[in-house]
Amino acid sequence: MKMNHQQSSRDDRTDNVERLQDMVQNTIENIEASQETMAFASDEERQRIEAKNKRREESIEAFRNEIKDEASDRENGYR
């Protein structure tokens, strides 16, 4: 019986900062688009959008903290 062994791929972190920055930008764009939608939304929909945007703001803060960590790690050679 032949066994297939897969080697685990190395953790490639070289583009993490850029990917996280893209995620921040996309999230900001989603907030802006949803704010435009709120002009036509019912009260209930508006509350849902506001709650979702609050979660998006929290995500942006977490992304930015992770960007700082990744940038620092990059400068230190990912030790």
C-alpha cells in the first residue's frame, strides 16, 4: 500500500501586511456603501446596518493592530 505524505507548507507571511491593508480598505468601502443604503432603509434595516457597521469598525481596529504586529515582525525577520 502506497502512502502519500504531504509536507506541510511553510507559513508565508511576506504579504500579510498588504492583505490586511486590502481588508481594511474593503471594509471601509463596505461601510460607505451601507451608509448610502441607509438613506432608503426602514428603521429596522437601518438598525441592522448600524450594528453591522459597528462590528466592521471593530474589525478595522483589529486589522490595524495586526498590521502593526506583522510590520514589526517583518522588520525583525519573522523570528
